[in-house]
Amino acid sequence: MQQNNIQPKPFSSYQKLLIAILALLQFTIILDFMIISPLGDMLMKDLSVTTSQFGLIVSCYAFSAAISGIMAAGFADKYDRKKLLIFFYAGFILGTLLCGLASNYYLLVAARIITGIFGGVIGSIVMAIVADMFAIHQRGRVMGMVQMAFAASQILGIPAGIFLANHFGWHSTFIMIVMVAAILLAVIVIKMNPIVEHLKIRSNKNPFLHLWHTIANTRYQTGFIATMFLAIGGFMMMPFTSPFLINNVHISKHQLPFVFMITGVSSIIVMPLIGKLSDRFDKFSIFTIGSLVAVAMVNIYTHLQVTPLWEVAIINILLFAGIMSRMIPATTLNTGIPVMQDRGAFMSITTSLQQMAGGLGALIAGLVVHQKTTTSPIEHFDLLGYVVSTIILLCIWFMYRVNRMVKDK
């Protein structure tokens, strides 16, 4: 594996503060999105909604987030990134507050749409800030630490949210997120410096023309395609892992939280390590190794039968390690594609495509697998593993092209 000649520079104190802010931002956004599923049974009973209606509650966030990301892309490079972040994060807090105040199904759907409109743009702003404020040889470590928000939501956020919901009702979970986010918003306003370097070289193009030129750029299109393959492969198995573990592997509902918690704990170790390796060695090599590990573990995982808990936990940890070894270097490489004046638009489109591709992946998975009753085994899960493996291997080719573009830039 080729080692970089440039030694990673240590972070300044302000950069460390910025990383902490961005990681906490991602924590609140991811927790708000993920907490809906664990609250599903409570929401359906309290609001008297059907399973299809609950599906709309979950999906309306993703679709509104994807649409708003595309619509905001043309404006993303026209303003101070700090001001954009404050505006959309304040809107996200408002939407989450409305979720906590919703008293019926229709109000909750409306609140989730509002939350998605604002929350869906924040991820792209975070990625643009990372690209602006950190050199390419620092971004692997940054991505590793920022993406630890996923692990933190599994270990801390979801258990705390479920505890509050069980004792004070599901509304209290959203109020908790609002309180944490409001404190973080105050820190952003007070401590974060304006991020305006991109404004010095911005173009005077109309925002919609800027959006079109970004989409039409053939260099960027390679990054967009790679992002979609990355997201489809990453999200396709996710909706059915819990039913598969319970009905096929015979992991009990009481043991299931342990599987996810131990995976989250392991990711606290794995993700920063992958980030450091991505900065020290060739990012595409790390991505390729991670992809091969992921393919191996996907096929082991999808062929599991009745298995002891400890063995399932180890397999889950290795699977997640392979996935993260793909996501961190791939995301870092993608930030190196756009020029500075296009970063905001590029990241907005990328984030929207991730959300659309994740939804598409779940849809395809639903067509592949089958379950006769709610307690019968999941059928064709091994076939889903083959589909996911094929997509992961195809993604290596697109990331190879991205890697060549970044090196030739």
C-alpha cells in the first residue's frame, strides 16, 4: 500500500473546536432521523396510524430532504457558510420542536417534512466546511471523527430517547433533541468564525444556472454516480437486518439492542483509525481493501442461520468495519473533486443523491426479500447479499475514476 509523502499536520485548537461542533451537528441530525423507527410502535398506537401511514412518516423526511438539497444547491456557494448553517439548523430545530408538539398524524407528517427540508441541507454544508477548512491530507481524520456521530446516536442517543419516551411519552424525545440542538446553535453563533473564502472567487451566475452547470459538469458526474452506488450498497440491507436477526438467526428482541450497541462502541475505535489510515496511506487503497472486507462479511452475514449472540456481535463488528473503511476514504476523496466556488452546490447535490439512493436501495431490497408472516423467516436474504456485493464491487471502478481525478487536479 502506497504511503503518502506528506505527513498529516496536527489540528489547531480552533480546528479541534470546529470538528467537535460538526460532529455534534451530525449527532443531532442523525439521531432525529433514526429515532423514528424505535418509536414506531408507540407512535402507531398513540396516533392510531396504520403501517403504511407510518411508512410515510419515515419516508417524507428523506424525500423532502433530497428535494431541498437540490433546490438549495444553486445558492450554497453564494453566502457565508456559517450563516447558511445557522439558518438551516434553526429551521431544523423548529421542525423538530413541531414534531414534539404534534398531536395527530397529519401534524407529525407536516413537521417531519419541515424537519427534512432544513435538516437535509445541513450534511452538505458540513461537508463543504470540512473541504474549506481542512487540507485533503487532514480530511480522513476529520471524516472519521465527524462520522462517529452515527456511533454516538446508537450508544447514547437512541437509548436515551427510548428511555424518555417510555417514561414521559414520545414527544419528550424530540424535545430532548431540541434542547441539545439549541445549545449547540448558540455555540455556533458565538464560537464559529465566518467561512467566506469561497466568496472571493465566486461567480456571478444565476443560482439556477450555477446548479445546472454543476450537474452538467462531466467531472462532477463521476462523483455523483460513485456516491449513488456507495449509498445504494450501504443502505440496501439496513431495513431488514433486525427482522433477519430475530426471525432467521433467533436473536431475541432483548438481545438486539446489545448487538447494535456493541457495534456502536467498536465504531468509536474503528472510525478514527480508518480516518488516520486514510490520511497516511492512499485513500483508494483503503477503500478497496474495505470493499473486499465488506463483500466477504456481507456474504457471511446474509447466510447466517441460528447463531450464538457473541458470534453475531463479532460478525456485525467486522461488517461495520468494512463499511466504514469504504465510507470514510470515499467521502474524503469526493470532497477533492469540486473547485472551491462549486463546493457548496456539489455537496448539496451529493447529499440529495445519497438520500435518494438510500431510498432506492431500500425499495430494491423490499422487492428482493420476502416474508410470509411477521414471524416467519426472511426469504432470499442471501440473494440480497449477492446484489449488495455486486454493487460494492462496481463502486470500486467509479471510485478509481474519482481517485484519478483528484490526483490529476
